[in-house]
Amino acid sequence: MIRIGAVVQRYGDGVVGGAETLARDVCERLNASGCDVTVFTTTATDYITWANEFAPGESVLRGVRILRFPVDRQRDIAAFNRFSELFFQSPARERDELLWIFEQGPQSPQLLKALESEYRHYDAFLFFTYLYLPTVLGMEKIDRPIALFPTAHDEPPLYLEIMRPVFSRPERLFFLTGAEQELVKRVFGPRPGMELVRTGLDIPAGVDGESFRRRHLIFGAYMLYAGRIERGKGLEEIFEVYPSLRNRHLVDLVLLGRKLMEIPDLEGIRYAGFVSESEKLSAFRGAAFSLQPSALESLSITTLESFGQGTPVLANQRSAALSEHVNLSGGGLLYADSAELESSAARLLSSPGLRFRMGEKGRGYVHTYFNWERVISAIRAAIVEMTGRQ
């Protein structure tokens, strides 16, 4: 049996985040495939503060052994953002990159010590996302084959010198999209061990698209955004064009997710907050289309969830990952600016037949490329090759 250690900054039920959800899905499925998986993580649930919420120590979640270690210092996100802005404005030669990594966090010396003392008990390690301290410093503690899921997008930290060993040390780099793979090739150069594995998506049958409507008393067409509601996600552009769309089409704008910015007090905007997984899928199913406005996406699981429910997407073409999904699938439209956002939204709202055809193409794309059986088979084969063990 192959023994695998997995390292991720947060892990567990109720932990929201793309890399964290990917880690949980991959670890559970590898464990079910016959591997023995142990997760090394922190007691934090929130990436904003890194506050200790889980109990430290050992636990088991759906068959996966979890070792949680406390975070020594919580993060003041406003202070970190100010520090980070000044840091990236400074000349590269004047930056203390290691200090930035420590300020980014999460700082858990006990986690790093555990990796250093325990790695010999494992055949290989998986690291999830390149960006955080447990990956950057954790890799240094391990003398075993490593595979990294970078979940990279084009952002300033990717270009730090301290990231070069993060991308050169692993025997495998597993990518979720071709766009992510090409970005890493451009920044760090091509190298052996790069593999496009994508990810999987569970698509339950028979999702009721009316239950979300009934619960929230929505009677007409609505556009859906699901994700963190914060600056930098492209929502400002949507709020800018929404009043005009509302006047022309009487369409609602529904927002799901954690609210980290003010939402304009405009007629037709509905903030539904956090909802259950089944309610979220019902919201996707019932929407005219979903909005994917972020320019910084390494995957966008919500795009795939929308496709899985046969609902087209209107996405920001400045994101290479979103452009890849839309162009390969034919499951939606792309926009480059506010004017194109408004005209494309109007086109979708005026064309039920177009929405249906695009939704069906998106559904087929997810079924073909984002199948968990294929994804886990590829990951497991790479681990076997790395370790020489079955």
C-alpha cells in the first residue's frame, strides 16, 4: 500500500476554498482507491485571520487521517494588505521575500517540525497550492517524492524568486487547466513532470431548479454569482452595468457566498449568503446564466458547477482559465469590458434557445473532461511511477 502525506493550509468540512476543496476531494478518493493518506494541516478554518478553530491533534474524516497543528500568530488582513502593497511596489532587490511568506502565513512551526520528523513514514507527498507558508517551507523538510497542485494564476507572488524552488523541487506538477500549465511554463520554463490532470466534479441527477426560487421568492429571470463577494473579484463591473440591464430586462442579480465588501442597495440585487450544497446547485439550475467576473482564476469550480447544471456562463475573458473553459466547451460567452458585459448579458437574456444550447454544451464538457475516475487514475499512476510502489 502506498502511504501518502498531503500538505494543505486548511482542511475539513466547512472549509471554503478552491485548493482546500480540491485537497479534500483528492485525498478522500485516493484513500478510497487503496492508498493510505494522512493530511498535515493547521487548526485554521479561515484564510483571512488564520484563527485556530479546529482542535489540534489527530482525527479522521471519511477515512482520511488528519493531523492538525495550531497557528502561532493570527493575521490582521488589513495590515497584511498594506504591507503586501508596499512590498510589491518596492524594487525586487530590496524585498525580504521570506518575511512576506511569514506574513502571508499560516505560521505553524509545529506543522513544519512534524513534516521534518515524520516524512520517512511516507512514500510520497502531495502539496496543494503554491502560495502559502506550509508549501514554501514545508517542501524543504521532506526527502521524498513530491507532487504539487500549484493552483496558480497570474499574480505578483508567482514571480518571487523564493517560488523558483517551489516549482523546481517537485517530481510532478499537476495542473487543473491547460491555461495554468502554460502560465507556469512561461514563468519557470518547461520541465519534466508537468501533467494536465484537471479535477473531477460530482453532478447529482434531478436537481430541482425551482426550490431555490421558491425559498427566496424569485419569480422572474435571474443572473447568479457564487463565490466570495470581495474586491478584486470583478464584481464592481457587474454592479456598474446592472441597473441598465435591470431596466431593460427586469432581471434579478443573485449573490451567494461570504460578503467581504459592500453590496450596492439597488432594486433587484439579492444577497442570499451561504447556502447548502443542494440549494447552491438548485440556484445554478434555475439561473438564466451564471457570472464569472474574476480575472484571477486557476480553475473556477463554480463555472464547472454551472455547466454541470446545464446553465451557461458569462465570463471575464481576462482570465485564461475561464477563456479556456468557454472556448473549449462552447458553454457561454466572454466579455472584455463593461460594454461587452452588458451586451452579452442582454443577448443571453433575450435568447432562451441560445442559453439552452450553450448549457448542454457545457454539461457535455464537464462529463468528458472532469470525471473523477479518470482524474484519480491519472494521479495514482503518476504516484506509482514516482515511488515505484503499487
